[in-house]
Amino acid sequence: MKVALVPIKGLDAGKSRLLGTLPRTAIEDLSLAMLNDVLGALTQLPEADHTVVVTPDPDVGKAAEQAGAEALVLTTPGLNPSLDEATHILAGRGLDHLLVLLGDVAGARTSDLQALFAAQKELGEPAVVLAPSSDGGTAALLRAPFDAIPSCFGSQSARAHERAAAAAGIAFRRCALPSLAIDLDRPDDLEALLASDAPAPRTRALLGELGIGITR
């Protein structure tokens, strides 16, 4: 089974670096808009058999289920531990390939996600394929099999994941994919998304309602 796993923080805790630009209620709405855009892209991804959202927030879980995904509401603190716990649960159901796509990569195009699977198919198994974010992080990580390397998400995680693959002697490919490069963490990221040709229809609509536009 090939699973797409999307981690999302609690609505009352996520995106703190946007607080100088938006009030907390608007950030919560933005988080849900981004999640729906991400899930919309995954819905059209034939390579994924199942989509799961892992979150500590029941409201996020409810939104995920309304969008057609499975919700795993887990209270495990920290991104990597929560991903590991979700992966352990899914492994008991026959998990094979695992695509982790961060929930704030609102501009994700299905075609770019397909490119990750195409790259993995070229490499064979075991293999790790990564789409970096513009700040050196990891926007998307495809592992075949799911436990090829551990989760190393965090600052400069693209390099950390590459090192983990090298240490394990596993084939690795970094794919620079425009729609996956922007994760919405800072005010500049909002402008970068709006200036790009990435879809993100719900996120774009909400930012318009909030009066957020391109300043240059």
C-alpha cells in the first residue's frame, strides 16, 4: 500500500511566525485552507492508495475527514515522533511506500507529486526521493520502502535526509519541483506563493479576503 501522510500542527499552535501579519483566527483559517489545497492535490494522485492526516487537533482531523482523508489524531509531541507513530500504525496495515507531504505546501501540483514517484521508479528499491523547500527544508519525502531512512524533518532537513540515505547506502534523488518549494511559514512566503503559478485555490482565495497581496 502506498500512503500519502500529511502532518498538521494544532490550530492554536501553528504558524506563529505569521502572527505579526495575521491574527490567530486568520492563521487558523489559513492552516485549514492550506490543508484542503494539499489534500486536493493528493486526491488526484493515482500513485497514492490512501491519504492520511496526522494531527493532535480534533478540529483538523474533522476537516481532513470532510476532505476525504483519514485522520489520525495523535498527541505525540514533535513532528518526527508523530510521523513515526503514524507510520507504525500504518505499517500494521501493509504499508509499503510512504510519501510525507507537509501540510503547508499549499501550492502542490499533482504532476510534481507524480514526478517523485517516477523518480523512485527509476531508482528502484530501496530508494529515497526528496523535494526540497526553498529554505533547505523538506517539502515532500518519498521512501520505498517506508522505513528506508528515519524521519529527519526540521531545519536544513533536506541535507539531513540525504545524509541518512548515504549512511544507509540507499539510492537518493533530490527533485527541485517549483510547486513544492514554497511552504508557508513566514510573511515572505505568502507573497512568494501569490507571485508563483502554483495553484492553491483555497489559500489564494483566503489571502485575497484577508487583503494579502503582492507588494512589489
